Amino acid sequence: MSTTLLDPAAPARQAIRQRRRRPPYLPWLLLSATMVILGVMTGSPVLRLFVMSFQEYERAQLMGQPAEWVGLDNYATVLTDVEGFWTVLARSFALMVVLVAITIMLGMLVAMLMIRVNKGMRLLVSVGLLLAWAMPSLSATTVWGWVFDTQYGVVNNLLTAITGDQWFGRSWLINPWSFFLILTCIVVWGAVPFVAFTLYAGLTQIPGEVMEAAQLDGASAFQRFRLIQLPYVRSIITVLIVLSMIWDLKLFTQVFVLQDIGGNRELTNTIGVYIYQMGMAQGHYGLASAIGVIFVIVMLAISYPYVRRTLREEEL
């Protein structure tokens, strides 16, 4: 009788041998086209950015003059600029923390709401979230700018009608605090749908028997959320936090448009707009490249927990 029939572990060993016999270059061959495209579209600009960060690259170099190598001078200039770079970076991080906290909390509340409401109301909430999510950032920011317009804004009109005082002519964007309040509303309004849908998908995977058993044992709604639902979607929340940190730290469109409408650029710059103004507006491309390289390093540091968690899940 064949030993394969007598040994129950033989099929598993044969499958392992077959996997080992596959050419080691086959996965790389299948990925080669994607790697080439990523190398050209992403790697080349990053390499060019890195090279320019060590050069004195101004508008004259755009006209054909050779760039002079200055070593680490650009980095030294950026890292010693307390009132410029460090102030903008600290402002960007503070704004990121606020945006991420509000987005995650509101997204969780909306996801919990979608679980509890009936099918018709859930469909209505989903459509509203999709409409907010589908609107481009430029269009959304422009509409919000009209809402807070100095002369014809809806907010000033309502406040005038409610209080009886004259609110027309009040600029909401010139003050940095109200500027960032409006910016927070715009960013959170556009970011909550993705967080809500993702958390809703995770919460719906919790077995109903577990929730019913906890309810029969006398656990309150908050206890069920804290002890069952929250731990179940903790890994999803971690990924959402990391992604939100990356998205909110590199804000550009919303900040730039609001500044054009009426904001004070010097007091409301974030790191994305600061890099643009340093390079495109002022022509200091070498300094802007150095800031960009530093920003890439910061983004990689933020992305590390997400990549590490993903690799761990693949190993499991």
C-alpha cells in the first residue's frame, strides 16, 4: 500500500514541497511593472527633492544657471528658523491632534448611530455621508467660505436676524482662532464619513450572541461599548488614527483657499502651505526641498506603527 495513503500528513508535506519548487523570481517578475511605475512616478521626484535640498536652487537655476552645492546649509537654515519653520510645524501638529481627536470621536458616534437606527434611517445617514465624502475639498472649502463671507455670508445674516445687532462686515477668517475653527469644521465634515463607514463595518462583525449575552448579564450600553465593542475594533481605530494623522498633517487645499478668501497667511500657515510659499511663491526651492525632506521623514515616522501592525497581521 502506498505510504501516501498511510501517512495523513503526506498531502501537507507535498503542498509545502510544491510551494518550495516555485521559482523565487516569479513574485518579483509579477511586481516588476508596478515597481517600475512607482519608481518613475514617486521615486524620481523624491530623489530630485533630496538632491535639491543640498543645493542653492533659486529662480535663476530655473533659467538654466548651474546650481551650487551648499551641503547641509539649507537644513541648518530651516532647523534654526524658530519663528518660521518650528512655529509652523508646531501649529500643524497642534491642529492635527485636534482634528484627529474630533474626527475619530464623531466617526465612532455616527457608526454607533448607524447600528442602532432602522434600515431606512441608516440609508438616509449613509447617503448624507457619501455626499459629504464625494464633494471635492476645493468645492467644499469655497462653499464654507461663502457661508462665512464678510458681507453676504449666511452666518452674519443669521446672527443679525437673531441678535438684532449688526454683524455684516465682520470677518471670521482674519482672526486665527476663528480661522482654525472654520478650518476644523471643513476638515472634520469631509473626514468623518470615511471613519464612520470603516468603524461601522468593523462593529457589524461583532457576533450578536456576545452582545446579547452581555446584555442578559446586566451590562449597560456604555459597559458593552467599553468592554466588547471598543476592544473589538481597536486595531481598526489604530489604523484610522495613523491615516488621519498623515492626512491632517499635510493639509493644503483647505488652508490655502481660506487664506485666499480672507485669512492671515503669516498666522495661519500649516506645513503644506509653508512649503508651497517657500518654494513656488518666494522661489527658494533649495530651502523648500530641505523642508520637504524633513517632512517626509516625519511622515515616515508617523507611518511606521501602521506598517508594523500590517506586517504583524500578515505574519499571523
